[in-house]
Amino acid sequence: MIIVNAKLPAKEEKINEVIKQAETLINASRTHEGNISYNLYQDVIDGSLIFIEKWESQESLQAHMQTPEFIEFSEKIKEYLTAPLDIKLIVGEEIEGN
């Protein structure tokens, strides 16, 4: 399983717009082949946004990144960010029984 943590350093006054733009991406991404989960969270202390995604494989993640909704979202939010996305990819394995 591939886990994606993608921090969006949004301008404070644009956070709500980023969240609004993310709704279409989230709904579509949850239907993409290989998606396990796809969520956007906001830190209650500093207001920062982070996508936390889980994918079955690197290939399913790469296919997702080529979809029109992903490309469109990435283009739309560029002007709302203070810096590039901070993306971390993690290879994980679910531990059963906990």
C-alpha cells in the first residue's frame, strides 16, 4: 500500500477556496481504481491542509495523477499556495488484529 501525505501550504485567506476546489477531486479520486481512501484534513491549530491518501500500488497512484480532475485541481490551486506541495510517499502494510 502506498500512503500519500500531501501538505498544501495555502494562503490563509484562500483556505476555504482550496477546500471547495478539493471536493470534486476527492469525490472523483475515491472512485479511481486502486484507491483505498482519499481525504483532506485541516489542522485545528495552524489551519494547514493535508491530503492523506491510500493507494493499492504505485501504478494506481500514478494513474490517478494523470486524471483530468487531478490535473485541473493542481492548476487551479497554484495561485492559492505560498509554496509547492510538500508530498511524502510512504510504503505501508496494514497490521491486522489491532
